[in-house]
Amino acid sequence: MWWHSLMGSLSGGSVAWIVFGFIGQIMFTMRFITQWLASEKAKRTVVPLSFWVYSILGSVVLSIYAIYRKDPVFILGQLPSVFIYLRNIALERKNNIAQTAGEFKSMDS
């Protein structure tokens, strides 16, 4: 059992960090699953808000894990993404507000 021998050689704190890293990876993977399911349901490519939420959560957790590990490649691969995902949510929110305002205008006409 390679997993047992690996985990047996780690301290409790190290195991906790590994579990934390896996949680981040699972959240990051969930973004693709939610995007795929939303697209299948709509029968077209869709990027739901949950995609961006999972992206942010996964990237934040993985960035913290990368900082703990002091891995500059991993940090550079994850940390900047958080800001891109936040920007996408801001753009989506702005677009939704503009659409709602446009719908109210057309109702008044």
C-alpha cells in the first residue's frame, strides 16, 4: 500500500496540508463539471456563475497551498488566476445589470 507508507511517514500537520491541497484541487475540478452539466442542459456551451465561483475558491485554496509549499511555479500558476476570475464575475454582474436596465426600459416604452 504505497498510500499508507507515504502517509505514515508524514506528520499530522503535513497530512492536513495535503488534504487542504486536495480540497482545492477538487473545487477547481468542480468548475469543469458544473460547466459541462450546464452546457449539456442548455445544449450549447454555457459558462455559469458557479464555474467562476469554483475557479476562485479552487485557485485561492491552491494558492495558499502553493505558498505553504514555497513552490514558485505553482504560485505563479494559481495566484494571478484569482484576479482574472474575479474580473469575469464583475463583468458578468455588470452585463446582468445592463440587461435588467434594458428590460425595464423596454417595459416602459
